[in-house]
Amino acid sequence: MGRIIALDYGHKRTGIAVTDPLQLIANSLTTIPSSEVISFLLSYTSRETVDAFVVGYPRQMNNSPSEAVKYIDPFIDLLGKSFPGKKVYLMDERFTSKMAVQTMVLGGVKKKDRQNKALVDAVSATIILQSYLEYRENCEIRNS
């Protein structure tokens, strides 16, 4: 069994989280510039077995896609083309940034560190991945 990678894709930065090989636990991996995501993933997948990707998909309160999908949809298409045969799942990412900050507060992370947007993005990716692990049978799939 391979790992699952979650991506909190943003216009500037992308938070990345990964499961253990048994796909039980979500862990924060890193945050990188969005322009480097595909090359990072190509390098990572050359060292580790990856079964699928989960991409945080922004939705509005009425469940329609948000404005940010104009950046995310082309990325999802590129991800599918770069990794043919790997499944790409979409996971609702509403409130993940707020949940990430709240998680850091509860975890005792200092206020200065909570203002680090790269850290918030990495924690958001972890929340997206953990949500996927809990609700994977209900996730929308975007076949590559």
C-alpha cells in the first residue's frame, strides 16, 4: 500500500501532507511555492510509493465552487497529466484555514508562529487529508 498526498493548493503557496504507508495517519510534510509543486511531487514519488492525491477544493456556503477554482482546476488537470493512473480526489476545504489556526492555538503554538502562513497551509493540508481518511467513500473523484 502506498501513501496518499494531500495538497492545499494556493495561488502562491501549497501546503502538503502525507499519510503513513498504511494510510492511517495524516502528517504535515511541507509548504512550497505553488510553481514548484509538480517538480516536488515528481521527486517525492520517485522515492516513495504514492497511491493517490487529495486536493482541497474550495466551495462556497451553498456548496457551489468558489472563485479560487479558476486556479485550482488547471492545477488538478496538470496533476492528472503529470501522474497518469493516479487517482485525484477532491475534498471540501471550507474552513480548513480557520481550523488550522484553532488547532495551533489548542496545541500551544505561539501567536507569532500562528501568523506564519506557510505553517497554516501545511496544517490545512493535514486537516484536508485527515478529513479524506475519515470520509473517503464520500469524496468526489477526478480521474486522471
